[in-house]
Amino acid sequence: MFYCSTNSKSFIMAEENISMALSPGQPLSGQRVRRISPCHNDVRPTDFDSMTPDFDEIINTNNQTETHKLKVFNNTVRITTWNVKSLRMDGKLENVEAEMKRLNIDILGMSEVRWPGTGMKKNTDSYIYYSGGTDVNNYYGVAILVTPNINKSVIDFIPISDRVMMLKLKTNFRTLNLIQVYAPTFDKPDEEVEIFYSDIAKVLESTKKGEITFVIGDFNAKVGKGAEGDVAGNYGLGARNRRGDRLIQFCVEQNLFITNTYFKQHPRRLYTWTSPKDSMDNIIRNQIDFILINKRYRNCCTSMRTYPGADINSDHVPVIGEFRAKMKTTKRKTQKRCNMRLMKEPKIREEVSHILNEKMENVEENAPIEEQLEFINEMIQNIKDEYLKEDVSREKKKTWMTDNILNLMEERRMNKGNTIEYRRLNNQIRKEIREAKEKEKTQNCLEIEAYQRMYDDFNVHRKVKEVTGRFKRRQYGKLLDKDGKIIIEQQEKKERWMQYVEELFEDDRGMMDEITGDSGPSIMENEVEIAIKQMKEGKAAGPDNLEIEFMKLLNETGVKKLTKMYNKIYETGILPQPWLTSEFITLPKSTGAKRCEEYRTISLMSHLLKLFLKIIHRRIYKLCEEQIAPNQFGFLNAVGTREALFSVQVLIQRSRDVNSNVFACLIDYKKAFDRVKHEMMVEILKQIGTDARTINIITNLYWNQTAVLKIDGEHTDEVQILRGVRQGCVLSPILFNLYSEHIFREALNDMDEGIPINGIRLNNLRYADDTIMLADTIEGLQKLMTKIAEVSSSYGLDINASKTKLMIISKEQISSDAQIIVNQVRIERVTQCQYLGTCINEAWDNSQEVKCRIAKARNVFNSMDSVFKSHNLTLDTKTRLLKCYVFSVLLYGVETWTLTEATTNKLRAFELWLYRRMLRISWIQKITNAEVLRRMNKEAELVNIIKTRKLQYLGHIMRNEHRYELLQRIIQGKINSKRGPGRRRISWLANLRAWFNKSSAELFRIATNKVRIAMMIANLRNGEAP
């Protein structure tokens, strides 16, 4: 017997059983490896993975209670990097967790995880932070897996790209930065490699001096054997390649040390990757995964080696390093959580209602408003703590993974050197996983069916989201400063956001003046009751953490107390101080937002304030609505995106039919809602005759308001808001409409440009700030745009020339010299663009929009195929879910569509495509459409739904002459031009004439009669002639 020492550990081997393939100093990379067995005279390839496992691995396998022996020091952290070759396969993550536990790994950095998006996910025994690409078929992706104890030390997570991410952790000594990377493979161009190293350099630049920084991952580079200055030790593996030179250069530039080369190890403990070109006679192994650390702390590393015995069905092996570090638990401010869903249970709701109304009687009416609010808030918090407390002791969510599968994975690991047995076990594991997943899917679908039978829509949709993974997860992303540098520190993020908000809402606003004059009547109890009923449940609470659901439980006495408090505020015009501070949350406008400008700031305010402003809104709405022109469709009763899209669609169709050119400019304003000047807004309210009390309330609200931003769970200092209407406030939409109305009224009052129709010129159509300017000549459009830009600027709104687009609709060939200039910038001319979520183009043809809608609906269906293809859901349930999730996406704006025979056929084909997949019918089975519908026990209905909705919409327009006067003018009015020779193109009204075999005059007459419309729809559904 003899002893072989490796660092501080020893293992004992029988002399007669030892067979060494290579001497410790022999390079292994790219070599053909042979081994001579002392027991036999034959020569055979060396199987590195089947060699006797180390002593520490034996301890971990046979005696789980001895795992603490793996640590050299009590305060040692085991950090690992491993290329996992995708985590997309079912069971792969659980396999990684099992190996992580077996090897006693604290932090595991993973390359090539292939997960899309970024985020954090809690697993059974770990937390995973991941950073992937935006593409669903992402082939890169990095992630870091940490134990629950280590997760308590996490400070921040910064996803950089699908190749680079960083996790910041707190230690007792310094902040620890862990950068996980995945470098481009050798077949990728050098430019891509340079971008990769540039991204890492930017992250390193953002870290502070003195922090411990690791850069770990698959670098796809070979540094080879031999020391290289003070960045690499003597004990590398193989020969260096060109990408290895680049890695060495990077380490020199960034003062990093390659720890893999620091310790003398057997070659089996150095290689990290087995080439896919391997064969039994040609084993190629390389060292391409590394753990780098800044030179200052390289002595923290006490051990570094690979573990070829580990197995997750990857051709890479883990590199595990031990580092002296004591992690420190970070103190996180956690908000008290309550389960508002318990309010839906009749018994709890009754108890809460009783205690709430009982305590509301103790509200002292003569006390200051702040004291009354404090009493109400404290009372409700006590009720939540007693009756609605979140159950933290609930059982862990059941997982589909079974002990049998985990045992098979362990057995597969032990047979890593036996190829035939390994493959057999791997196939068995995949079979067991499929069966376990199918069992879980069956159970989930049975639950959905049970909720469906009980007509429990809330739990039906909750379970569907759970099964399909459609829950919204917290968004993570990097934040850049003004100079484009990555901001890492939490305090710096808060300061950057405060700076941005101060600049966004900065204005030279004057002092607040008290308004005197006619006062509105006192608030009545009936007004409070109506406002409470109109308030929606399930909305985010404001800074006081008080939900409107409690106000809905108030009895007559409680409403009376609330009314008296509101009247006290209304009569004085002074709002209580707690109401004047809002909480801003930031929501990205699109995926991958990096700068503050790419986020929306949404205001969360007290629900008691929202209720009070709801009453004010009801009082001034009628007055404000009378001031707004009929071509504004945003935030008004009875109109919306449907009316805006319809008016544009039909107006341009009818202009095109009579050879009248249309020059359209789609205006985009810069932060329109945030640029409203408060003084001008108050002046407009005075002009329209708003009573003094209401103006004083609004003035007090806007002049004294402050905001705190919630950034990664922490609040900034208060910031004063000097301009803009608050996004999230009930008054904001109507105030903005009133503000923009005065801009357009002042700008276009004396303008004689636009599309002539029935004696008037229509020159703009608006949905809030989304505006289309219209003219029949390019010169006329230029005049309109110049005037609008000038007046808008005087009101504080600036046109974003780079996002504003020009579109010309004409049968003639319009010269490319036709242009529009705004603020000395030429507006880009486009042939198609997005407007209110739909695709519009110069031809004004809906075929492209129908294709887009079908594609979006197909994506929704595919993302929910686990539900729609399940054998355990009835067809009735599947059909109901199909209409809820898929048809709702497909049929957005369908009332405005103009269908041709080709687009109609596409819609019919898509409907049958959905049914075939619900029935799991393969295309090779050659099942007819008639048979598919018979199995579905229904008729094709999609096209009939479209016909029905278009006919109903025509009736809706024609029966409301006062509200839809503009739409009636557009659809019936005369445009001063002549139709050219040739067949007319299909129009919106032509669809209805063809479908129902009626003339336009007959359709207009029938549309005013609800009974006739209902009869036509019934005949349509029955397949009879209209």
C-alpha cells in the first residue's frame, strides 16, 4: 500500500490496482491517450471517468453526514463553474441540484443554460439567477445557482447579456462579485469575442476597488501548461491556442489570476471538456473552463480541481474551488404580506366586515384629518394581521420529480465509464421523467376541470397560468448612467433614478394661488357609495398599504364617517400630508430596457385618495367631456381604440376609392403625460367654468406633491414633482385630454387643411397623445405639422421627430422628394408602421394585419399546448379556454377589418389548425375538415364571429347618432372627388353588403333596428340565408 497526497487530502489505493495513463507533467490536450494495465498484457484506452473516485467523493457518496469534511476551513465557500449543455430538458435542473448537494457546492455558475429572458427562480433546494437572450431559441445563456444560505447574502443581480451576468454577495470582509460568462466558440468571428471581453471589462470597471471579484465560466480558450507572468501558474493543461492568448491578455489588462493553473494536480483533475470527436481510440480532453480572481485575493483560494465523476449528461466536468470567505446575511426590508383572496370566503368576509364597521364607529369626527387617517390605517392593518395573514407554514409546492428518478441518476453517474449501461440508464431516466411529467399534467388538468364544474373562474385561470408558466415574474435588467456605464451599487441606482425624475419633472412653476369664486356642493353619501362600487378590486395599494376592498365592506355608518371626512377636506381644499406623497414604480416600455428613459414611472397612491378623486372625477367629467372634440377617442365613455382604428381605416378607404390622396403623419410626443404645465392646466380649468373648490383641490394636489421611487425593494428620498399629470391617478386621463384639446384648438382653429368630407375638413384623429394628422396635399400637411409643433412646444409638449412617421396613401406614384420637416428634422417616410397595436400600411390592406394577428394567436396557443393538447380536459373546457386566451388575441380590432377571400380562407384554415392540434391529429392521418368538426362537435365559427361583430358594430354606430356623429359622417358622408375607371376595391361596407346581400341604404336602415340585427345574426348562426 502507498499514500498519494493531493493538497491537504490523501487517499489510499491498492498498489496492484493502480494504472496511470500519463505522468502528471505530460500534456493531455489533443493527445491520443493509451493505458497499459498491470493486470493484463493488453493495451486499452484510458477511461478517465471510470478511475477510482477520490476520498472526498467516497465520503460524500457513502456517508452523507460527513460532508463537512470537504471544507478545509470553517469559513470556506465552494465555488464551481460548469457548462451544463442546456437546462431546457425536463429533469436537468433537478439533476444539477442533486450533484450540487452531493459535492457540497455552495455557488454553481453555469454556462450554456439556453433559457430565454432574465430573472430569478426558487427551486426545491436552491435559487437560480439566469440571464438569457430575447430569442425563444436561445443557444447561449448563463446562470448562477446558490444554496438557500448563500441566497441570504445576495445583494444584487445584474444580467448583462446572454453571455455575461453578475451576482453580488455580502461577506464579513468585502463585497464579493461573481461574474459568470460563456465565451463564443472557436468557430465564431473574432469581433464577437471582442464584444464578449468588452462586456466583461465594462462590468469589472463598474466594481469598486478592494472588492473580491471572480470571473468564472466556459471561456472556450486553452491557456496551456507553463507560467505566464503573474496571471497563470505552472500547472495548466496542454498547449495554448489563439483564444488562450486573448484570455491571457485580458487577465493582464484586468489584473486577474487563473486559479486552475495554481495547484499541481493529476491531469484527470485539470481537464474540463471532452471533445465530441472522442472515440475509444482517440480521447481528446481540454481545459477551457476557468475560475479567475483578482490577483490581490488569489491566496484566498485553498483548492482547485475538476470532478470528472460528476454527471449531468454533459461533455464538460465541474471545476470546484475552495475559497476562504465568511458570508454575511443581508438585511432586507420585507413588507408585511396579507392574503386578500381570503376575503372571498364568506365566513372571513363577514367577520372582517363586522369588526371593521364596529371599529369605524370609534373614528373621532372632530379630530384632525391626519389623526383620522392614522386611526383607520392602524385599524385595517390590525384586521389584516388577524384575519388575512399569509400562511408562511404552508406545505412546499409538490414537484413531479420522484426519488426513483434521482436514484437512477445516481446509478447512471456510477456507471459513467460503462457506455452501454450509461445509455440504458439514460433512456430509462428519460422514460421515467416523461411518465412523471404526464402524471403531473393529468393532475393539474383534473384540478382545472374541477374548478370549471364549480364555475370558479378565478381558480381556473390561476391554475391555467400555473400550468403554462404565464405568471408575471420580476424583471431584472442592467441600468446605465448618462455616459452609458453600468451602475452596480444600489445607492448609485437610487441616485440615478432620483436625478432622472428631478430632470423629468423639473419646471419653473410659479407659486400656488388660492382660487375664490363659486363653490361646488358638499359631497353626499350617495356619491361616496357610487364611487366605492365603481372602484376596482385587486389593485396595488399605495404607501399606506390600505386596499379598497375594505371600503367596500362599510355599512351606512362607515360611509357617513368617510363622507364627513371627505367634506372636511373638500371645503378647506387642503389635502392631508400622507396623501401628497406617492410611490413611483418603474415599468420597462419594452424588453431589454437599460436606461431610465426606457421605463414608465407609475404612481401608486392611497386608495382613500383615489376614492376621493373618483368623486371629484364624476363631478367634472361631464363639464370636461363637453370641451373635447369628437375626433378624440382616448379615455372617454363609449369610445376607444376600436373607434379610432375604424375612423382612420374607413376614411382612408373611402378617400382611396375616389382617387383622393391622403398624406398622414403619425405624431409621437416626448413623455407627453409628464410634460403638462400645471399653471396652464389650472388656467384651462378656470376657463371651462370648474368650481373653485375643485380647482383648489387639484391645485393643492399638484403643487404640494412629492414622490419616492421604489428601486429593487428600497425607497429613495422624496423628489418634488413640478410638472406632469400622475400616471395612475384617476384624474390624469381627463385632465390630459382637456390639455391636449386646447393645444389642437389653438393650433388648428384657423387652418383650412385636411380631408374634405360632407362640407368639413377632417385634419386629425386622436387617441390620447397618439395622433394622426391628415391632409389631401403635402403642403397642407406641412402647414398643419408646423403649427402643431409650435403650439405644442408653448404648452410644454415636444414632438419626437425621430419616432414620428410620414405615410402617403395614393394610387399615383408620389415622388420621394415629398417630405415633412418638424423642428428642422426631416420626418421618415414609411410604407407600414404600428398604430394602436395594429399594423397599418400605405395600401391600407388588412391582409398584413390578419397575418400578424394569426401569428400572435398561434404563439399563445403554442405556449399553452400543455393545456390544449391534454387528454384530461373536456373539449368544452378546451373550447372555452381557446376563446378566452387565443381568440381574444386574434380578434383584436376585428370590427375594423376589411376581409378579402384570401384573408377569409386564412382565418378558416387557422381555426381548423387549432382544432386539429386540440384533437392531436397529425397531418399524415389525412383527416378531412368535416371529420375534425364532427369530432369537435361544432361548426366552424371564426368567420361567422367576425361577420356578427362587424354587423353589431354598424348597428352600434347607427343607433347612437349624437355620440358617433363623426363616425356616421365618415361612413356615409361624401368626399369631393371622382372615382376612376375599373373595379372598386373591397371596402369595409362592401363586406357587409356581400355577406348579407343588402345595399348600403338597406344596411343603414336595418342597423337602427336591434330586432332586425338580432334576426340577421340568428340566421347567420343557423346557416340560413340572411
